[in-house]
Amino acid sequence: MKVFIKKNNLSYSPEIYAYSKYLKERDFKVDIDMDIDNYNINYDLIILLMGFYPNFNIKKYKNSKIIHEYSSLSLYPFSKIKNLIKYYFNSKPDGRIFNSRIIKKDLGYSDEIPFVYRDTGVDNFFFNDLKIKKEYDFVYTGSTGNVRKGLIEVFTKILKLGFSILVVGKISNELYNKLKIYNKIDFTGKQERRDLPELYQKAIYGLNYTPNLYPLNLQNSTKTVEYCASGLKVVSNNYYWVNQFMKNNNANFLWLENFVSRNDIESFNFITPDVRHLIWDKILDKIYFEQFVKDIIK
């Protein structure tokens, strides 16, 4: 069976590489790219990262079954209006994957199209203790653009307290120009996924900052799961998803709101949870992902 996963430039999307690895190990042929036209293959299934794909955008895929992958809701401003537009004008797929029940509920889908919920997973290679010397106090990975309102202020607060930060990933010009004056912050630029564990383990603390705004405050934080797998102590602002994650995994993270001095972090009783139950293969086994895909294709 031949599967194409259409990626985009906007999101980290570790799930698509997990899908590919999982399916390849079960004798599927899988290609991942931004443009299916680069491949002269008739695919049995195409997985689209949603997104907005009205009917005129998918006419060329008419000979393939389609799965819509929903890893997030529409971002602000006008999030709920955008969700409605997607509900009414997105094409009808043969199956859907939702990152959470909240995403399915807020997108409004209640039709008979088959679907699965899949949690946010983590790759096995994050669990390797690489015995790397700690060079930074904090590591931060993820988006840094306008959607992360307040992030510059969080970085500034940490730097003014005398801590160092390693920022992993593509950064906004605004953030770089405002923070380059500090001598305790380094920027790696965009990195390959397999290089992330080594970069994470150069730090003591993993920084998670998500604006407490809909829909970001309801959505899973990939970086937080990866920090835990890498054995980091987690510092985060307080919002719905991270609160639920802490409770469900018996974790104890320091809230940024309570972090005003060096003593606050040095005396805090961090508990980093074991997240091996979130290894991708376990998540995909749990939802019978192979059978779900086969049922869509047949």
C-alpha cells in the first residue's frame, strides 16, 4: 500500500514522521513532501495536514483516499470564525485524525466519517542519556513569532535574573533584535529532529511558554513532552493543558508566575515524569493505527 503525507513549512509536525516510520515497518511505502507532483506514483492514501483544503484543492487527488490530520485549531484572531469556515468549506475526507477531543468538538465534526484520536507522542531517541555537559540553564524550542505573545518578556525576565538560554529553531526578527544585546542567550536556528536531544541535554531546565489564550491554552505541547523525555526540569506558565498534563502524569513544574528570584528555582521540588507511555509506537498501537489506515484504503 502506498501512502503520501503532505507536509507544510509552518509546523514542526513530528506526528508525520512517526506515521511514516510506523507504516514503513508494516510494509507500507510512504513518501513525505510538500508537493505530491514530485512523485510519479498513484497513491492509495494521502494524509493532509489541515489546514484548509476545499474541493477545488483536492480534485487532483480523486483517485486516492484522503485522511485529514487535525493537530490544532485555528489560531487567533477570529479563531472560532476560522473554525466555522473550515467546517463548512473543507472537503470531505475518507477519514480524520484529531490530536484531542477538544479539537474535534470545537471544529464541530459529528458526521459518520471514521476518525481516531491520537495523543502527542515522543520519539525513542529522546530517552537516551547522552552524558552531555550542561552549558545553559534553559532551553526553549518552538515558535517565537507573533502568536507567542509575551515570549520576549519571559526571555527578558530570565536573562535579567542572570540565567542563560539556548533558543532552538527558527526565530522571529523582532525577538532576535530585542534579545541579541544579552550575552547569555544563543540561537541555533532550525535543527533536524534527531539533533534535538543533544541540544536539550545541554540545559538544566526546559522552558515552555504558551499564551493563556484560546486555542493555544487547550492544545498539547510537544516541547513539554520532549523536555520530560530528555530528563529536563520544566518551567512553564500556568494554563489549562499543562495543568492537566501535570495532574495526569504526577509531575511538578515551576510556574513562571512564581519564578521571581534565583532561590525560587533552586529550592523548588521539580518532578519530571516518566513519559515512556507516550512513545509514538505505543500511541499508534493503542489506536490501532495500521488497521485504521487499512480500513480507509479498502
